[in-house]
Amino acid sequence: MNVRVLRIELKRSVAPWAGAVVLTSALAFMYLIDGAHWRGATAWTAQWTPLALWTRGLLFYLWPLAVGLGALQGMRDHRSKMSELLTTTSRPAWHRAATGAGTTAITLASAFALLVLQGAVQVLAGTGYTHLGWLPISLVGALFLVAGTVLGMGAGRALPSALTPPALAMGAIVFTALMHMSLGRTQTTTETGIAITEPNRISLLSPTVEEVRDVLLTLSASVHVGQTIWLLGMAATGFALLVAATPRARLIALTPVLAGLAIALLVLPSDSRRIYVVDEAAAELVCDGPVCVTKTHQARLADLAGPGKEALRLLRGALGSQAPVSVRENTAVLPEGSTPQWSRETVLFDFDDDIIAAAEGEELTRALIAKGMVPGCTPVGWSGTGEAAAQSIAAGWVLGDLKPLDGALYSSSDQLADARPLWKKLKALPRAEQLSRINAMRAAALSCKGDTYDALNGGAYR
């Protein structure tokens, strides 16, 4: 297809409007809605993999839109009452189909590419870690739009009714919703007895992805391969429907999508832990002495190294041989709802932790000390912590003064109101007894099997 043909096809098809609708609605969603895609280390403009995953998430409604617009394009010959005339020309049916499908597919893929490019410019300006591991996520996303619109075009030509485009779009929405609400979810129970649902291989037939909860998580290679097979079958069926002239040919045209579905289900991972996996390259540690961050956040190491080393020095002076010896960004990605796992030798932190994200300089040192003493036992994926007061007491005991932690869930006044009575009681004790209770509190906090206030009270619940 040369440039002249492409220009003519753009003038007489819905392709330009489809591309404009996809691009403008996606940008409006990303910029006008204040959601999780703007917050923390997983913001869509913070790192490459979150960029790819957040833009893939928009396919929840962009893909049904592409299917419906494709159906509208597929009905063009029927609306113009030219179907019989075109069959008498010497031009092959597949050639006409390729021209229309190719134009629409190129337009939608270009719109999605512009959306990704818009975020990529901001990511490139703000991150120190550049890689291509995110690219397959976006390429498969573009392929979803292409396959969806070609399938819609084929269905629109095979069923030329005014109800076909809205029916297909609504069907695509229902399909996508079911994949992420019931059919594509498997209910499991965590080790603490909390019932949760996880995506299964059926959910991977849908174009969208889970909400980004960790900057180190990415889709596995088997997911990309399986989805590509499924989409190639979908596109082949759509194209076959575009050129099919008889009911039997239309029935045979369903073979590619069914074969693609069967093969894809064999390739897609059955274990939910193999769907979203840790990007090992991104999780590789970059260190300045005992202070380490992942390669993803290597640009933040300079600001963290000084406060991290100071926190270790102060902890060593307060706890002696029981003190941690390193500060490291937490690279363990646990299932949602599970209990966090902490280390006695290492202060583990996350840049998305509220008390870390909001801290700089001396406040960052205080926050790291608090994480080393009382890291928090809120189940993974849950918001909030009831240990802000205990963290304030622990950090205050090391530093010698009680101050609230900035960025914590509870306000400064609430933290101090909860912490001050226990702080006064603790400081009234001999130093040896203070250390004993602090060690007991830290043991309970690190194991997530005891109550920190109970330990500070000497065994009596406050």
C-alpha cells in the first residue's frame, strides 16, 4: 500500500476519527483523573515498566472501542450499497480488505504509540535506568488494538446491521470485565487466612492488565508469546471474514481464532506466580557502601546514602551488636494479603512507603531508623499501618527526642497523643530495662507475631 492509496483511504474511512478518539480519550483519562497512576514510584511517568503497564490498562475501554469502530468501518461497502459492484471488479477481494484493514490498523497503532511516547518523554527525563524490557508490553497492547479492529471489521462485513457496532463494543466490554471480575480470577487463601483473588490464564485473553502495585513487577515472556498467538488468530479470523463471500467461508474463517485460543491457553502460564514476575535486571542492587537501591532507582542513591549511613551509625550506638548492618531497598514481591518478611541484619525499605517518600536529610535518617526498629506488619497490598506511634517511640529512643514521622497515615498530633504516655513510661525506666523492652519490641515487630505496645509495656497490654 503506497502513500497515495493510504491518503485516499484515510479520507473515505473512519480510521482518522478512530485514531483521534483513542488518543484523546486516553490522554484525557491519564491527565484529568487523579488516580494511582500519578502516585509514587509506580506512577506512569516514573519508570518504563509502569508506563507500559498503565497504558495497557487503558485497553479496558480502548479495545472495545476499537472493535466497535472496526465494525463500523467493515460496514462501509454495505452502507454505500457497493458490495455487488465491487465483486465484479478485477481487483482481488483480499487486496481491498488489506487496504481498509491496514489503514485502520496503522492509525490505531499510531495513536497508541503517541500515547506511550507522551509518557516516555517524561520517563526519560526523570529516570536513571533505561531498558527495553517494557517494549513487549506496549507492542502487545498495540497488537490488541489492531487485532480488535480487524476482527470488528470482519464481523461488520459479515453482519451488516446498524446494531452490529454497538453490540460488538458492548460484548467486548462485558468480555473484558468478566476476565477481571469472575472468569479470569482464582480465589486463594493467604498463609494468614485472608481470602484473595489472583489472575489466572483465562484473564490473559483480555487486553488489560492488573493495577501496577510494584515497580519491579513485569509480565513474563510466556504471557507475551501466548497473547501474541491469540491475537494473530483473532486478526486472521477478522481478515478472513472480510474476504469471505459465502456462509461456509465465514464459518471456516472462525478456525484461526479458535486455533489461536487453543494454542494460547497451552502457552499462557497456569501458575499466577508466573504471570507477573520480578524483573531481575531492574531489581539488581546498586550500592554505596552498606546502602543499596535497585538499578531502577539508582538515581536516588546519592540522596539516600548519607542518611542511610547515619541511621546505621545511630542504630549501632543504640543497639550494639543487635543493630542492622545495611540499608537496602526491598526487592521481595510477595502475594497480596501475605505478611511482610523482615530482616534483623538489614533495614529494608520501599520508596513508596509514606514515611520514606516524604523524607529528606535528617527526617530521612529518622524514617530509616523507624523502619529498622518497627518495619510494619500491614499485609501486602493493604493501606495504612497502626504502628506509627511505635515507630515514633523507637526512632525517638535512638535519637533522644520524641517527634512524629512525616508522611505517616496518622497526623502528628495523633501520633504524639498515642506515643507520649508510653514514651514517658519508657524513659522513666533504667537504661538496661529500656534496652530490654526495645529489643522485645523490635523482635515482635520483625517477626510480625507479637504486639509492639505490649512489649514496650513489659508484657502488659496498654
